[in-house]
Amino acid sequence: MTHDDLQMRKTAVTLADGRALTYFGAVPERPAEYPDRRQLAAVHVRSQARWDQLLGEWVVIASHRQDRTFQPEAAQCPLCPSTADSLTEIPAADYEVVVFENRFPALGAQQTDTGDGDHRNGAGRQPAAPAATSSPPSNDQRHVLAGRPAGGRCEVVCFSPHHAASFAGLSPGQAATVMAAWVDRSAELAQQPGRAGRPGESRVLRALPRPAAPARRLRALG
């Protein structure tokens, strides 16, 4: 695959709650004709990094995700294109590859610590640069619930509009579009200081029954 192969149309739109969504490829032809018609409240992220005494490392606590979408019926899948009967995360009626900010992210834009771990994921805001990510708490801070704010960015990459599709079943051209999206997002996220990207495909113990899209998560503890 050459550099030219990875160049394709990229169109960014904004969802009803302010999250960013980007279409990759020629479909839909006119993304602006498909506004997000849902009534959504802004996303609130309350992530906290806590020092795990047994593991000897920081772990992320994201209790706000308990109310996320869990195993909906196929007709109500939030990763399928929107229809007249079902408004989903993807406003268009069809797409090739789409990337959007997770509606229920484990990590969000890091804000000033309020003492209660309440950090809001603002519309289009980039996560703040974190402090050192792996050093343990100081001796005077090392208690059972030693914690600090956790910042980052979680994105979902949907590689097919078809509910039962699998990555292994994609054509070379379709796979190339997915790779172009990965390259694009990796390059953009890498510009954020102190961040490390990690792609993964959710296929087991997932909250959604769809053969889920590969996700790229930008993880950082601050």
C-alpha cells in the first residue's frame, strides 16, 4: 500500500451533543444532508486514575459508563446507519468508514481536578496534556484510594455499514479505507503531547451484539 493509496476524501461533521464524527471515503456523497436529528445531552466524563496496590500501577475507574448502551436488538444497533425508524450514532443512510468520539468513553478531556473526579468531555476539545503517567504516588499520598484525574480520548471506528460484517470479509479496497482511517487518526492523535494510541477490536464480552468496529483509544493518565 502506497502513500497515495491512503489519500481519500475525509469529511468531518458534528453530532447533536457536540462530539466529532468523520466520514472516510466517497459515501455519503453529501454528508451535510444528514444532520444528527437526535436530542442528546452533552457527554459527561468522570474518569479517575487510582493506584492499585496489588498490581503496582495506575488503573482507570470509569463509573459513569454503567449506563451505556448494552446489547440492544439488532434493529436498534447504534453503529448501523440511521434510518427513518432508528436514529443512530451515524446520521447518514450509508457509509464506507466512519470515526466518531465514543458516546460513553472510559477517558475524556482532562479538566482541573474538582475533588470529585468530575471531568467533562467538551465539544471538539482536545484532552489536556497529562503529568507523568507511570510513576507511583509519593509516600504521603499512597493510601488505599490514592487517585488523580484521568484524561484521554476514545474513538470508535466503524468499518462497514452492514450489521453482520467482519473485518476478515472486507475487500482489499474496503480494508484500505479502514487503514487510511487508522493512519489519519494515529497521525492526528500523535500530535497531542504525552499521548499513546492503542487500537483494538471488540469481539468478546462486548456491550453491543454487532461484530464491533475496531476502536482506537487514546489513553493517558494525568
